[in-house]
Amino acid sequence: MERQRLKSVALNKIDIHDLFWNKYIDLVEDVILPFQWELINDQVEGAEKSYCIRNFRTLIEKNGEPHRGMVFQDTDVAKWLEAVAYSLAKKKNGHLEELADQAIDLIEGAQCEDGYLNTYFTITGKERWTNLLEGHELYTAGHMIEAGVAYYEATGKEKILKVVRRFADYMCTVFGAEEGKNHGYPGHPEVELALVRLYHVTGEKRYLELSDYFVRTRGEKPCYFDTENCRKEGNYMFPEFADFENDYLQVHMPLREQTKAEGHAVRAVYLYCAMADLASEYQDEKLLEQCDKLWENITQKRMYITGSIGSASFGERFTCDYDLPNNTNYSESCATIGLAMFSNRMFQITRDGKYMDTVELALYNTLLSGIAMDGKHFFYVNPLEVIPEVAEKNPTMRHVKTTRQKWFGVACCPPNITRTLASMGNYMYAVGENTLYSNLFISSEISAPLECGEISVKLSADYPDNGEIRYEITGKEAGEFVLAIRRPHYCGFCIVKINGEEVSYEEERGYIYLERSWQPGDIVELSLDVAFRFIHCNPRVYENIGKIALVRGPRVYCLEEADNGNYLKSVLVSPETEIAEVYREDLLGGTLCASFRGKRIDYSNAGTNLYGTEKPAYEEDTLTAVPYCEWNNRGKGEMIVWLREQE
Amino acid sequence: MERQRLKSVALNKIDIHDLFWNKYIDLVEDVILPFQWELINDQVEGAEKSYCIRNFRTLIEKNGEPHRGMVFQDTDVAKWLEAVAYSLAKKKNGHLEELADQAIDLIEGAQCEDGYLNTYFTITGKERWTNLLEGHELYTAGHMIEAGVAYYEATGKEKILKVVRRFADYMCTVFGAEEGKNHGYPGHPEVELALVRLYHVTGEKRYLELSDYFVRTRGEKPCYFDTENCRKEGNYMFPEFADFENDYLQVHMPLREQTKAEGHAVRAVYLYCAMADLASEYQDEKLLEQCDKLWENITQKRMYITGSIGSASFGERFTCDYDLPNNTNYSESCATIGLAMFSNRMFQITRDGKYMDTVELALYNTLLSGIAMDGKHFFYVNPLEVIPEVAEKNPTMRHVKTTRQKWFGVACCPPNITRTLASMGNYMYAVGENTLYSNLFISSEISAPLECGEISVKLSADYPDNGEIRYEITGKEAGEFVLAIRRPHYCGFCIVKINGEEVSYEEERGYIYLERSWQPGDIVELSLDVAFRFIHCNPRVYENIGKIALVRGPRVYCLEEADNGNYLKSVLVSPETEIAEVYREDLLGGTLCASFRGKRIDYSNAGTNLYGTEKPAYEEDTLTAVPYCEWNNRGKGEMIVWLREQE
């Protein structure tokens, strides 16, 4: 039986008006995209120079300036353009569209005769495709393709789509199994998933085939990278690449045999996205099963409770099962986004709610931790525990920033967060045959084409603060269709009412399927158990032994110094403690906090001896926890997620 | 009033025959020194090449080969020679002396006409003294001088002393305040303390003055290193030096104002050794007070319970107060040795037992942890907690080795451990006026010149397993003198008997002063409380909150996987638990172990979910702890010092 992959709903068919999410989403059009345009144009004082747009001008004007920034600096404009596309898809904005068209003109102007497009290699004159290990050419190509597809889909304008098609057509002549072609694949995956998107929008099969080629040959012996000069001669562009083993690049064994998530986390999950896409396109059940094994390995052995991944800074990478240190981890914002992308694909292919549970975790915690509530400051690294003085003085944590930064030299995360916020609709709903899937409880109105015709639904919620979710069938007509609602895995209970009456429901792999002939005005109400609860970690995670974490619905909570003073590692909490919900209007734009009793060391009596036989005295205290995603919006201070459990 | 610095007793006047220490000390002459000679001659299969001796031959033979190894590769032969000297001082060994004389011929042969001596700079032809920041020239000179002094003192042979005097004389013409001279100081201190030693043996005051110059000007503004090309032009020999701030080099403020131990730990403590020496030579009480502040900062805020220092690998450095992570620390063997050297000097100057307490801690724990019981494998890095799979897979811990290595490219630690073992006598006793100080309870016979004449004492003990220490006044005659015995800070009780009768005693700053007219055959017996006890850490050390460590006398104990299985971080122990002392003949050459009850997680029921609400179940178990210094002598496995405390 053929698997029908679910489809996203066009972003212009989803109108989001959510108390929680609009705090962030509204920033995209109003603040972030204009601000990031200034950033990539080097117009923001106090921010690191980007040189992104300047490189395009340098190339076009042939003004003799050097290329500046990273080898993949072009991706900043690509991700910005992709985010603009999603924003325009939702809502027209003449000014943004004009800026985007300016950028597209520059991109088009920078394209070589043969279709090649990359300011770094073209300006420097370095030989193309000779350092796939480090050069990021295919990675950059992938982001450019994603941007081109998204902008075409949003605006119908073909210029940028033509640019990326020409680039892809050219790549199809360069790479492949045929003799005389380059038999490589990217050091940093991304082009694989982009080529599938390009295939979807153009129907051009060779894009799909090139993606499949990259995935199919990856990790075969002998390793392609061993044939490149950087490895053969040790003349690396980035010295650390000499230290990276093949597993860092997911080429330590044939990709189709890998079942543990290894290496650079962003590379890994981008690659798995393409694997999932290909499994669906080729109806390859074995590959799909392998994707699920990789996904299970991540989410059951290598993922933080906040939905972040990458336990080590050196290599920004996965390490080994159950190794989840809380203060030295990398947990890159981009990796979380990649995990959400991978999970969303797996859901669309399998319709299994477990994948969307992880999407929800990633979006509500680490995605938002990556961005300040002003929309202008960003974290790359999202630790679960910070003591600022230590993070600043101990170089083991030199990747950890104690306040969000305006922009980084390597600016992957900010535009990645932006494009994700701008395309939230892709995660919220999906459709297949005659079923509308509602994945995330974000207040919105949607109309979607089902077999029964175009249907309209209005979702009203004050989630995640509140577990009462209300769906109203709207529109002039309705019809017989299935409303499939995700039942989050964390719920102790989940009561469903239709038109005020509780109904029993069928649940299949995390979804409640409600099939009937719907009438306009029909109401479905869900009561989800979103009470605060304490979580234990699998005790194989050595860092979290004897600890508990407070969560509520999909959100992880943390203690911050701003509310609780310092030495938070001394806090002891019983999982039986009563938790008062306190809505603080004044805090972080209005936030539901937790207030509970705990014990902590009385430092006023702690003495000065470094080592002694006396046990420190404890005192009782009332503690306040805030959502992890909102941490560090009130200046620098200690933060902790995993608290010591009082027996 | 002038402070009289205590003196060490000549090594040939101390005969060590100690159950515990001879396990290691006997290896020096029989195993380690011959083995290390082979190592520096590149004759050991499976060990990294040293090139140390080869560089000298290359220089002498002008054979056109390049210099190989580190810029300070010469120090390996210097430290080996210094250790040989101490070994010969204790006991003649014709073969070793012959090897040493061979090495000395090579060293002499490599010396330039003007006295300069350094194979790296001479072979490469790089300009001398132009990169004091990174070049290690003065550091290498310092080790060469120490070797020369030690070998002359041990054998009376003047050849190597003349070599290093010529080198020092030359340096005195190069460096100094006078116009036209180089106003720099070493990036890596060592020469400062060496010059004081050379002054002591030669009486040549300008060596002392040059040392004083290096110390006095260090950290003055403008920073000397800013005038060097590596900083001015960014062309570093070691790329990481671009990241190192001035505090890494102890030049962030005038050295005489620094009161916190900052930067590279070995550099810091070597420097403080010279400061202490100079404080004594110049009777500079302010400088001495500052030395004490630095020492207090280390031992009360920045030192591991095992006497090791250096909380971070990047920079091998101090970080900030109370930052003592147990699994990512550096805790270099060399840094511990430097701390022992600094503490010993401070003791000799002030006669305060607190310094020798730290010497004892450093020697009984980290010094010995650095060397395998076969004398042929070494640790640089001495963590307090290791999970092998994590240390091997998580690059945050890539400096941590999970088994001791044969030799390292940078081989500072093995020969440093060797010279320390070979010169234990310098830590065991000291004399001043009419007092013999007994610092360490190592079975030995000593004769020492006091004002009353030459006295002889025999110390018998089975320490640290046993707290019964026995001194016998030996020799034909005795006399009226003071026997000063250190009363370790950890002792709950310390009973003193003379000739079988308990006596009350005067104690001053950690020493028991017993003054009387001693007769041959007089017996002093000490009963020290060396019972097992659990230690709490100052709760400002965030890593050790809620934990306890087991110690006995000066030794720290740990749990190893070999005795206790894995997942040691799950172990919970009550400080009230009864500890059975178990002497295991079969273990580690005979070792006193601790056996006690604790709880640990039952992993057979731990489930597979990464996050859940259920608390893991615990089970009771009997645990076995072994001395930390002996860990990792039974293959790779988990190890832990700080155990979770059961309330």
C-alpha cells in the first residue's frame, strides 16, 4: 500500500492570532526582517559586520574588494529571503517585497554564466567543488534553492526560481554516478532536502535523483572526502577539520545503515530530513524505518528535555547515548529547528503523533530560547544551566553566552529562527485525503481543501497556559470529513466534547480522529491536562541523576536568579511540593509562573573552609519558576532547569 | 627580625624504606630513569617519538636534520638529568651516572660560543629572545639550570654546572633594566626559581638579581609581550595564544599586586616559587604576605580535594573561585608538583604547617595518580570523575585520557613526576638552627647537622594506613635539640608519648615542638587519628553541592568500576554509614580499602523512556573504595571521588 504523505496548508490559508505565539510571530514582519535586512547590509551599530550583501555587490561590481565573512556567508541572505517569503505568503508587505526583490536582483547578478552561484568561490577564484568537505558550496546552494522555492510559492514571481533552477541544472551536470562526473556529496548537508523541494515545485525529476544520489552514496567506501586535497595534504581551511573523524560528517558507514545520530547535529538532522523525503518519494519502507530508528535514537537517548540536541561544543555535535551535560552543551538553535523539520516530515509521512510531540517541544522551548523578546538578540547555544561568572571565566564554556547577542559572525541561527517563526503554519496543520490534522494548539483560522471540499475551522485557545482548546467549524458549508487532533503524550487526561457533550473517541498513534458530517457552528472542545508536573530523567543520563525538572504542557520551566537569587544549584525540591500557578502580568509580557516551596543552602553560614566535615545548613524558601523559553530576558544571571530532588 | 629559612637535608643523609612510598620510589632508579632514557632516545616501541636527544645530536653533528618536537623539547633531558642527580645523590649507580655524563656531553656540545643553549632556536636559526611569549627559551633555560645545579650537588662534577653558569652569565648580559638590554620576562616562568638555586650554589649575586628583575617587572604597564611580533602582527607560533588574555600569563597587573591565582596553573605556581624565594632572600615581608595570599586563594578556593589545580583544559588554567568541575578539569600532574614546590618553600620560610599539609595532599594523591604502578604509564590530566565512554566520545573531555599513556608529545609530566619522587627527601625533613622538622611520615633514617651537632633519627611508620608513628633517636650521641613534628590538620586527635609516657606538648602553627636533651634510644611515639571520614565541600563549589568525599589521613578515596560496577554517579551514601577497613593483599600491591553500605539505582528496572514522571528505584549495595592515587591500575573504567550524600 502506498503511503500518502500529508501536505502542509498554504500559509495564506492560516491566520494566526495567538496570545503566546503572536508575541514572537508579530515581531517577524515588524521588527526582525527589517532589522536583519539592516544587519546583512552592515547598518546596525554595535553588531558584528555581516558583509553578506556587500559580497554580492563586490562580485557584481568587480570592485576588487576581497570576500569577507564565512565561506557560507551567502546563506544569510538566502535564509532572510526565505523568511520574507513566508511572511509575504501570509500577508502582503510592499516594503519587504521591494527589499526582497532588491536582494534577488543581487543574487541573479552574482550568478555565473553556467548557473554557478557562490560569492566566496567566485570572488576568491578558488576552484569550485574541490573542497566539498569544508567549502559549504552545496550547503549554500541548498539554502539558496529553499529561498527560491519559497519566494516563488509566496509571490508567484519566477526570477529567483529561475536562478536556482539554473543552478540546480548546472549541479546535475556536475554531480552523479556517471563517469567523468564528481562523485562527491556535501560536507554539510542541506542541498539534499532543498532539491526535493525544488522537485516538488517544478516536477523536474533529476533534482530528486541528484538528492537521492547524494544520500545513497554517502558513507560508501572509499570515503569521497579522502580523495580531496584538504585531507590528502592536510591543508585545511578550518584547522579543526583535521581532528574531525568521519562520524562528524555522517560518513563513517553507508548512510542507509546508520541508526545512531552521530556528528555535527545540524548536519545530521538536515540530512535526515532529506532521507525522510526520499523515503516518501520512493516509497522506501526500509529507509523510512531507518529514519525512525535515527529519530528514536535522538529523542530517546540524545535530546535535552528542551528539545535541543548537540551535547558538545567542539564539533557542535552528538556525543554518545545518554550524555546530556547541562552546562557545557551546545544545543544549537539551528539544530533544534532541524529536528523540528525532520520530525514534521516524519509525521507527514507516517501520521504518528510522537513526531509532532517533539516538534512542539522544540518550538515551545529551544526555538524561543534562541530569540530575545525584543526580536533583536539571539542565542546560538542554549544551555540548561548557567552560572554567568563560571561561563565567562571557564573556557570549557567559552561557547556559552551569558546574554543574547545582536548577531554573530556565523549568523546561521537568527535567520533560521526567523524563517521558522514565519512558517509556523507548516507545523500547525496538515491535510491528507479527507482529514485535517491539527498538530499545535495555536489560535488560528484555517481553510483547507479536503476531498469533501474546502473546509474552514477556527481554533481558539490560550495554550499552553490553559488546556482548554476549542474548535469551531466555520464557513458557509461544511461536510463529512475527519478532524484529527493531536493528543499530547504528556496529558494525564484529555476530554473531548462535541457541541457540549463529552464523546468517546478513537485514538491512533497520538491523534484523536473525529469523523462526522460537520455543520457550520459545530464546536469541538478539548480539555488537556496541562498541570505542572515534575519529570525524572532516565537514570542513564548521569548528569540528571537525583534531579527533577518542572514542566507544564509542552513547556519546560527554569529557575532564574532574577526571581530566586544565586546559588541555584543548592536548591532542593520535593516532587510532592504544592505548586501555585501565578500569572505575572508584569513579567516578560505576561507569564504564567510556578511558585513552590523548597530548601536551599544558607550561605550566610557557609564558612570559608574549602573542605571540612560539616554539612552545610539548609533553609526553607519559596521559589519562582518561569518558562525556559523566556529565560535571560531580564539581564544576566544564573539559570537552572534540573533541580536536585529532595527525597 | 630576620627570618631564617629552613634548609633541606642532603638527600644522601636520608634513607627511605617505606612500605607505601618505596613502591614508587624504588621504581625511579630501577625502572623509570632507564625507561625514560630510552624514551628520550626514541627507543621505546609504541611510545610517541621524543626526538629530545636526537635534536642535540642534530645540532652537534650539523647533519641538516630539522628540529623535531616542541620548542621546549630540551627540558625532557633536563628534567631527566635532574631526576638522575637526585637518584645519584641518594645512591651511587655507575650505569645511570654514565648515561647522565653522556647526556651532559651532548648538552655541552650543543652550547653556543656565547653560552646560549637551546636546540630549537639554534637548529631552526630563529632569532633568539624575540618571542618570549611563546618561545619557552627562558623556561627551557630554567630547567637546564636546575638540572645543572642538582647534578653538581649530587656528584660534585662541575661540567654541567659550568655549562649552565655560562648560559646564566650570558642571560645576565641580555636581560635587565639597563638601556639596550631586553626588558622582557618569560612567557612560561621557571628560570626565576632556577636562578635562585644557581645563586645558592655559586653565591653569584647577579643570578639572584636577574630573577628579581624578571619578577619585579612582570605585569608592569605597558605589557612587554605587546611589543613582540607575535602579538603585534598576530603571527603566533601556537594559534591558541591569540585567544589568551594577559591573566593567562600572570601579566594582567604588576605581579607584586596579584592576590588571586590566575591563568596557566603550572606557570603560576612556578612563578610563585620564585616569589617566595625572593621574599626570603630579600627579607621582603610584603612579598611574603602576598605569596601567602596567593597560596590561600589557591588552597581555599581553587584546589581540588586531591591537591590538584587547573579547572579548565583550554589554557590548562585556573578559572574563578570555587569553580572545580570534576570531569572536565585539567588538574595537571605538573601543576600539583609546582604547588608542592611552592608550598614547601613557604613552609621553609614561615615554618607554618599548613603549607606542608598541602604538600602532603598533593604528593599522596595527584602526584601518584600521575604515574601507574608499573612506572611506565602516566597521566597528565587527573580528573576526579570519569565515565570512559563519555570521556572518549564527548570532545569537551578530549584532554582526559581513560588509561595512562606511555609518553606524550609534550612530555612535561613524566620526568617531572620522576624528579619529584627522586627528591622526596626535600619534602620530608627540614632543619633550622637547632630544630629538626619532620614533615612527612615516611619510614626513613636521617642524620642532620644541628647546632648541637650531627643528630640521627629513625622514623618508623606504616603510614598512611596506620597512624602510629615512631621516632627513635639513634647514633652514638644525641644532644639538646628540638624535634618538630607536623600535626596534620585532619587529625581528630594526636597523642604524643616519649619513652612510653604520654606527654603534653606545645603546638605552634601545625607543629609539635619537642625540646629536650635527647639520649640515643629515646623513643617518640605519635598516635595520629587517620580514621576514615567523610568530607563536605564548601557549598560555593557548585559541582559538589549535596556530595561527600571519603578520605583517610591525607589520602582521598574513590570508587572504581573494577570493584563496584558502573553508573557510579547513582551511588548514594550516608556520612553516618559504618566503614569497614579491609586490607586487600591482592589489590594494587596491597591496599587498604574501605567497605561500606550505600544505595544505588537499580538499572535493571530503569526503563527506556528518556523523560518520565517515575522516580528510579534504588537498591542497597556494599561499596568498595580504593585510594585515588591508585585508580586506573586495573584497566579502563568509571571512577568517582565525590559521592551523592544521602540525607
